[in-house]
Amino acid sequence: MKKNFIILFILFSLTLFVFGEEGMWQLNQLKGLNLQKKGLKIDISEIYSPDKPCIADAIVLLGGGTSELISSDGLILTNHHVAFGAVQRASIKGTDFVTKGFLAKSYKDEIEALGYTASILQKMEDVTNQFVKFKRIKDLVKRKKEIERKIKKITDKIEKGKDDIRATIARMYEGKQYILFVHKRFDDIRVVYVPPKAIGNYGGDIDNWMWPRHTGDFSFLRIYMAPDGSGRKYNKENVPYKPKYWLKIAKDNLKDGDFTFIMGYPGRTSRYRTSYSVDENLNHVYPTRIKLYKELIDLLEKYGKDSMIAKMKVSGFIKGLNNGMKNYQGKIEDMNRINYLQKKIEQEKKFMAFLNENKKLKKKYGKALEKIKVLYEINKKTRDHDELFSMFGFLGGTVPGMGIQIYNTAREREKPKKLRDPRFSEKDIKRAVSRLQFRFMSFYEPSDKAFLNKTLKMASKLPESSRIKGLDYILKNKTKAIEQFVDKSYKNTKLKDVKYVKSLFNKTVKELEALDDPFINMGKSLYAEKEELRKRNEKFNANITELRKQYISALSKWKGETIYSDANRTIRFTYGNVEGYSPKDAVYYAPFTTFKGIVEKDTGKSPFDMPKALRQLYEKKDFGKWKDPILNDVPVDFLHKCDITGGNSGSPVLNANGELIGIAFDGNWEAMNSDWEFNEAKQRTISVDVRYVMFITEKLGKADRILKEVGLK
């Protein structure tokens, strides 16, 4: 026990030093950040406390983003683009809520946000001491599996008999630390107010990641619960959620230089990765995905013209692909601009020089970089095959991917328990089956078929050494055989019926094979290669994780400065002041944009199609109480020096008093390399000002019920 305590004390101590505004901090690290000296005016316990209601209780994990509770009746605020899927699904019945927006005039008018789940943190605990014993297992693959079994054992025990509880254990510092998170789940989320697309996505993909920005990227939803307080699916008897804590809207004006902080659920960062990982992504992963996403976007946009329903079904996918494509383009541009790969190589030379000066450290860590290099070289040999194979179910669309998933699930279930994937869970399968209806809401057969055609044609172009053998039965005659196979398969499959698909998840392998469905047969044909790929990935992941853990340990000894864990979709804290930046010589970007800028960008055509009613408000200077006295206008978006990444979308921005001043929604183009490296001079968070949110809600949306609910009327 004494040894374990010392290990944990060292890990905690490593995170106590602060460097600029860099870092996505765990909530149990806040006391070491000296935030009062930076401008915070409230006690740390008001931000996070395991013993009393606090701001952390108001932070909500919502879909792929974050949201925040802002009323005693479960009202949550998030980004327009986070709520987009709910509005898209509501629109497939024939009413275009995406373009027009939506307002529920009463509780009974609030519509179900289909497929959305909200999760609220109940508990977090450092459980590293339960994993220290696994260091004795020398075989890294076996060690990783035993760790995964232990994680499942702990989380299953917590979740047992509690359908609204979700337990996860996150690896921090590549497994140097393990933190348990327990969340309460709510599956009944409803749409309250979403502004028109011409506000919520003003500027579209042209302005995405760019400054100056004039986007009203916000939406209001509500969490509902069962009358007994438990989380459950949509039910007419459900009532609005009663939170322990909700955020108050700031009434004082935000200004340049003010202290801000963000709490949310950032996705993934790679700040401790080596030059070999940088090279792999810069020169292969990003360019490959940019090309692929562009082709898929062109394909989807073609089919989106068929009808309004078709447009709604494919719009979410197009939006996601566009965002990802521009993100990768920005990363390449930024990496090349600062010569990031060479910078990493030079850093590693200095790192090795440091190790060579200390025999003890050299013996312990000196081979880590070379071993990482070897792993990447091995990976390259099967890279083309493995990447296309891994993407196959996804690219194949709803129906082919479904067939493969059904078959793989049955094969995994029939394995002896000791040979199964440690993460295999009947509870997870049951939940996935219950959510199939949402997956089918985006199913549009013409585009689905086109996806599969494209995927198979890509496979047919792989060199002989990389070919996917499980597709040989289709690809014998190249293009002609592919098109014939796709047409015949979609004609003969029964997997287009969601009720039928649900019934198949309980069937045995023998029963599935007897169905002779073309897409289940595809899963059968690909299965052997799937298992080979799984074993390769297991070996690579187990080895690379251990080596990265060693590398991080050595870096901390070399630098002797801030060591914070990479983002991994767990709740984090980041802070920084409102501040503009200089993107290039002789240019300065001010930290606020205003209503005037919306008018200046207006062309009358998407994506700069300002609503006429909004222009009329500007012409009348009908700003109400939302006018900023310094700007002499309504503020729209602002810049501040917080450290965020994907997943932080919708996160609350709070002032020194812990009051809501905005909603984070983007990073800036000049710092697109931020997932790899923090750039204090140029990295900024772009957030929508809460004053603009409330201005639109009141003046354009006529949603007085919302303003009254949050205490602003």
C-alpha cells in the first residue's frame, strides 16, 4: 500500500505546475492551478466538489459534444451543430426544421431529440492502485486483456441493476493513472428552441474554423426523467429533470482581458506523440482522408438533390464530413507552416541527448523511441489493406455494415468466455439494438448503394499484396461484377427492415448462415481477415501503449514542467482571458465580432443569407438590453485563450464568478495543429456570446418563456 501511495503522489505532483493557459485539466487537479491569482473570484469547491452541489453538476455530456444545465427544470444549452442531428431527424417527416428553426411554445410542444442521450457526472475516483499488480504480466497483449477484464468487472458491478448508470474507467498518461467516472444517463431529451440555419450555421463551411466569425451556434433542449428521478426513454409521463445545480446567466458585460474558464468533454489530443506518429498522420492519414471525404461529399450532395427528405437524411453526414475534411486540411497547412515534423525530430534529438547523459535513465527509457519507430514500420506493411478493411462497414453504409455487425456479434458470442474480446457486453449489444431505429433514420438506399459501389471499387484497386481476400468472390470481374453484385444484393436483402434486423442479433451463427442474406454472407466471408486484423491491432496497441507510457515518463523527467493527460472524452477544465491575436505580420484580430459584421457579410445567398427579420432589427437598432456599451452593438462571437478540442463543442464559457458568458464552438485556423501542440500566441477558442444567444432568442425567436425560465425576464 505504501508503494502504491508513493506512485500516486508522484503522478499527482507532476500535474501541479501551470504553464500559460495550456492544458485540459482533470477536476481533481484544480487546487494546484493557483486560479485565484489568475483572476478567478470563486472558491475551487464551487467548480468541483464531491461533497456538495457545484458547477461540475451542471456540465452535461451530450452526443458528440457538451451542454450545460441553465434552469431548475432541466433546460440545457448547447451548440446548433451539436443539436443538428435531432433537428435533422425531426425533419425527415416533411417539415424542414433545419432551415426554418423550431420553437416549442410550451412543455407539451417540445419534440423528442431522437437518439440523444445526456450524461451527468455523479462520481470520479482514482482507482490506479487496482491496476498496479498487472505490471507483473510480461506479455503485453495478455496484460492489456487482463486490464480490460478488470475494467469490465469494476464497471459491471457499478452498473448492475441500474439502467440509467454508466461507469467507465479512463486511462490517463497512457495508463500511468486510471480514473473511474460514474455518470447518470437520460435518454429522453427534447428540443425547445433551435434558431434557423441562417443563424445557427451562418457562414457555413466557408467560415468554419475562421475568424472573424458571426455564427449564432446555439440551441436549447431539455432533459426529462421518470417521476421517481431515474433516467429512462421517452415517455409521456416523464417530467423535466430537477438538477442539483444549474448555471446562472451573467448580467455584467464581458470585455477584453476578462478571465474565463470552460468545462466540458474534449475528445482526443496527441500532444505526447512522437515524430513517427506525426509523419504517419501528416503524410498519409490526413491526405488520404481529405481525398476520400471530398469524394463522399460530392456523392452525397448529388443524392441530396433528389428530394427534401433525401436532403435531410444525408445532411448530417455531409456536415460531419465537411467539418472533418477542413480540420485535416488545416492541420496539414499548420504543420507545414511551422515545419512541425522537423521540429519534433529536433526535439527528440535533444531528448536522446538528455537520456545519454544519465546512465540510469538511458537504461530505462533509451530504447523507447527506436522501438516505437519499429512498430510504425511494421504497421506500414499492411496499412493499405487494414485501413480500407476497417472502414469497410462504415463506407458500405447502413445495410452492408449491419450485416457484417450482426455476423461478427454472433461469432464473438459463440467463443468461449476466455477467448472473447474482454469488452464484449450483452448489455452494450442490447442498447445498440434499441438504438437501431436512429441509425435507419439516415438510411437512403440510392446513396447507400453508391457508398458500397465506391468501397468495392476502392478494394478492387488495392495491389495484390494488400488485397482483401474476403472480397475475391465479388471482385473477380472488376467493375461489372461490382455493380451487378450491389444491385442484386440490395434487391435480395431483408436488412432494410429495422424490426427484422433487431431480431437477428439473438440468432446463432448457424441460423444466420442459413438465411443466405448477401450482406450477412459478406460478413462471413470477411470474418477470418477481421480476426487477423484484430490480432495485429491487439499486438500493436498493447506495445505502443507501453512505449508511449515510458516516453511520457521520460519527457516529464526531461522537461520538469507541466504534465497533463491528453484529452480522452472525460470531463476537463481549461482557462484563459479574452484576447485577440495576430495571425500574420501587420494584422490584428480583435476579440469581439458584432451584429454589424453579420450585415456586412450578408449576400442573400447561403451560407451568408441573413434572415430578413434579423436585418430589420439591425436597421431599427432594436438591440434591447443586449447592446454592449463599449462596442455600441450586440456582441456575436468572441475569442479567448482556452485550450479545447473536438467534443468541447457546446461547452459553457464562464466568467470569474462562475456565471455563463458564452458557449464554445470552434478553434481558429491559425492553430489547427492544436491537437498536437499548444500555441500560446495564436491558439484561441471561438465562442458565441450569451448576449447574442439571448438577443436572438428574445427578438427573433420570440421565446419569452426561455428568458423567464432562466431569470432574464
